[in-house]
Amino acid sequence: MRVGEIVGEDLAAEGKPLDGVRILAIEQMQAMPFATQLLAQMGAEVVKVEHPVHGESARGSQPPVHDTDGQDVGPTYLRNNLCKKSICVDLKQPEGVELIKRLAPRFDVLGENFKAGTLQRLGLGYEVLSEIHPALVYVSVSGFGNLGESPYRSWGAYAPIAEAMGGFYEMNRSSPDERLRPGVAGALGDIGSSLFAAIGILTALRHRDRTGRGQHVDVAMYDAMVAMADVVPFFWSMGMRGSKEGRRRGVVDVFQAKDGFFMLQCVRDHQLEALARAVGHPEWIGDPRLPDRLAWAREVESLIRPGIEGWAKDMTILEACTQLNAQGVACGPCNGPEHVIGDPHVKSHNMLIEVPRPDSDEPLLVVGNPIKLSRSAEGPVTRWPTLGQHTAEILESELGMSASEIEDLRQRGVV
């Protein structure tokens, strides 16, 4: 799908599910921007608040693209800010804080993802804004939360830190002395937190529909990672402790075909029977070396891998996966970026949006909306905003400010 394209135009007249929802986003990097972009793709109007000089911090990420306004803008900004408007307000100036207080009642949601307590210190905490606008849904994403107590409240947090604290990396340690490195592709800590924030926003809006009252929705990145790595504490509580081998059950591993690798999962008795027959080793069924799932994992290298890879060595990944799935064995290719981009499923599900790049003929590829709705068209998607592109428009339409008033604020660095 390309920017500006509508998929399912016959449904366009029915509008989007979140049409009419307005979000004021005082956000940075990815943990909140991914959530607001997702909601914008489903119809919400998102107005993003940025610093007048340098914008939000994601604009400085690397490597940059040279934008239409002559400014460099980084990839974290480019892929998390489609379908949004940008206004510039300096929140360190009292007049800037007052502008946000005046704007807030015009919106349903205010989203922020600064370190816990930052907006409160600026005079824009939930307590202040809820007095002005009792129906406001105020959403915070931070490393360790604004509500409740945490010994880490003052700590900074990026995605790999939250992922590590949640247990994602430690589960892969093969020996006590192994030095672990970030092992989750992309920013699971950011995107996972964003998804919980989006759910929280929708939940609080539904509550507001019934009660007329907004509330403070608080998402800690650490909490989000504990939730997503749920087996880490759960399996420990079941007594699965100690060695990596002792934690593994069944055949869950990567195997090689002639042109690359595929992931396979086999964790049920009937699945092992299907696997054994599919790869030409029916003798595995009832083999005394494979009495249970713990033994299956233990025998992967000595028995199962040679059998599977011997069978697949003259097949492509797609051929091997197609044959195995036809026999009831779940598996799939280990894709690199070029494979994801060319995958027919990804194309048919509109999961990559082509955004024209201002400094190149090659488009940028931003992920689409994975939530498919039968009565809602996808698109159109608009490109990211230039810095402060909508400042005058928003201040005039929402607050009734004149061009001279706006220019005076601009000259003094407030906007």
C-alpha cells in the first residue's frame, strides 16, 4: 500500500472506528508514538507537541533523511509519526505550559512518555489537567510507572533495558559465564508498551462513555515486558529452574534447508509422530530415547537434527515448510528483511506502506496496521509532518489566536 491509497474504497464511506477521537501527544521516540500512530491509522486525530528548535528526540536518530523543509529527520521519527499533525510548543516556558492547558479540553486523550514525574514537574500532570478537563484520558508510558511505588522510578529506560529486566535475555543463557547481548530484533520494549498503552486508551474511553469521567492510564515498560515474557516467572514457579536444557520441552528449534533456515515447533505427541513420518523416520515413534518432551529436546542435536536436515538438505525453505505443514507440523522460514519485503502474505495484508522518500527515488517502508477490520477501509495514510507544520493551523482553529499573536509567540520561542 502506498501513502494516500485507500484499500477497500467501497467501505470508505462508513468512516474509521476512531473517527472523532482526538489525541494530544506530548511524546518522543517510540513507546508512545507507535501507539498514537496505530490509533491514527484507525481514525483518531493526533496532534503531536514538539520543541520549537529541535523537535522531539526521535528526529535526531540515525541515519537521517533530508526532508522537504531542509531539515534532517531520523528513522525513529519517520516510522512512528504517519497520519499526525505537528505543533511546536516550548514546555519549559510558562506561556507554553498555558497553551497546553488551553488545548487539553479540546482533546479526548493526552499521551506522554517522559520519565515518571516529568510532566508533573512542568505543571502538566494528571491532577492539574483533570481539574481543567475531568473527561480527559491521560496516558503515561515510562520505564517504571507513575502510579504505585517502584525502587526504580528515577531510572531511565530504553527498550533493551526493559527487555533484559523482564527476563527475555536471561532465559537464553547457556552457561553462568556467558555474556548476554540484546537478542530481540527491533524494539519489543517500546512496541509492547505501546500496544498496552493503546489498549489502555481504548479501555479508558469506553469507561468514559459510561461515566463521563476520564482517568490516568499508566503503563510501565518493565510491567509490559514482565507480561510479555510471562513464562519466565511462571515456569520458575513450576520448578523449572537451573540449566537451559532443563527448561526446554519438545522440539523448538531452527533447522537448515538448502537455501537457509526455518523454525519448527513440535511439542505434542501427535506432532512428533507427524514429524517422524514427514521426514522419513517413523522409527522415532516409540523410540526409547524419546519417551517424553524433555527427552525430545535433549536428543535434538544427536538424533532429530540430523534426521530433519538430512531430509531437507535438497529442498528450499519454502518446499520444506510446505511439506511439513501439509503433514501437520508447524514451521516457517527464518526471514531476513528482503524476504519479509517480498513475502506475498505481507503484500496481500498491506503490512508495508510505501512512503515517498524526499531525498531518494526509493520509498521508505513503514509497517501497516496489523488489526484488520471487516467493515473499515485501510488508509489513506499521510506522511510524517515537518517540524511545527500545523502550529498556526491548530492555534488558530482551536484557540482562536490571530496570526499576529502566533507570530509574537514564535518570535519569542514559545512556539
